[in-house]
Amino acid sequence: QEMKKNGTMSELSAHSLFLRGIMNYNTWLLFVQYGCCFGVELTMNNAAATYFQEEFSQSTESAASIASIFGWINIFARGLGGFTSDKMNQRMGMRGRIIAQTVFLTAEGIFVLIFAHTQNLGGSIIVLIFFSIFVQAAEGTSYGIVPYVDSKATGTIAGIVGAGGNVGAVCFGLGFRNLAYRDAFILMGCSVLGSVFLSALFFIDGHSALFSGEEEQQIETLDSTTQNPRTLEQEEEALIFA
């Protein structure tokens, strides 16, 4: 508050923060990539039961039970993606988070294509399990990156990226509506693999990119009350709320 009164810190309106979020191109890269993981999950929730029913002559109950595997794996797989992103960040900074995102999306795309070409029920169920793990882990790694794109506009960015999942589901849903299921899965897999190349375009201020840059060193100060080190950003927040 003191810094704002002295004019050393400008107060940003909600409108300006919203514009910062939508004008940051990293937001839209994540929008597309999240569409290729959460959009895939939403599509599978709708299409998987029908696929097993039509392709493998399963009863409605059996097909629904098999399809539910995809949802149950969400219990741990998304958290696994977030955990992996954090561990990679400890080792390599933002480059580690982007690598984790790239690996999970690549594995997801490959397993979608394998799933499309698997012609026996048992094999399809096994592939579905791995397919689901990588889809939902990629969702976790996506939101491992979101808070770093622009810390002051995190809410706007998180909302836009989340909407990417719904847009992806609509797009993939149109594919399943107009194509044979196997062809729609192939289109989905190719789309996911295409989104992988966007990882090379992430350039987040103060952080390393996939192939270049270094993490900016954060200068630490000593917290006067706890004697624990804290960063300049934490120092700034302490002044604001003092």
C-alpha cells in the first residue's frame, strides 16, 4: 500500500490484468495443448462406451464398465502429472516443466493411435489404461505451467486454458460425429502429436525455454520475523499487505 501511495507501484485494474492474460501468447499455446488433453478426456467420456459396444459387440453394461476405467484413473493420474512437473522444475526449472508436458502429450498421442489400431478387446483395455494415464498426466503438467505465465494474471490465464479443454472436446466431438470411430481416433492422435510441437514456442519471462535460455536467479532477502530467506517477490507482497 505504501509503494502504491508513493507511486513506485502501479495498481493494475481487473480489466488490464485480463488484457495481459489474453495478450500473452503462451496462454494460447496452453489453450491448444489443454484442448488436446482435457478435450480428449471429455470426448472419451462420451465416446468410449459406444466404441466398445459397436467395435467389440459388448453389452451396454459391459461397455460402460470398460469405459469407466478412463475416469477412474483420474483419481491419481492428474496428480501424477503435477508431481512430475514439480520434480522436473526442481531439476531443470521451467525447461523441466515443458519437457514433462511434451513427454506426456507425445505418449498420449502415440497411445491414441495404438488404441485406434488395436483390434482385440483385451488389448484395447490395456491400451486404454495407459492412454488414460498420459491424457490426465498431461492435464496436470499443463496447470504446472499456468501460474508462471504471468503471476499477476493467473486467474485470467487459468480460465482461458481451462476453456481450451471444452473447445477441444467440441472439435473432437465433431470428428466423431462425422467420421468412423477409428478414423476419428486417428485424427485425434495426430492432432495431439501436432500440439507437441508448440512446446518449442514457450518463452516465459524469467524462465528457460525448451531449447534456450536460463532461469533468472531470484535474489533472496532475510525475513525479519522468521529469519527465513524469502524472494524479492515475497518481499514485495509483504510490503503491499503491510
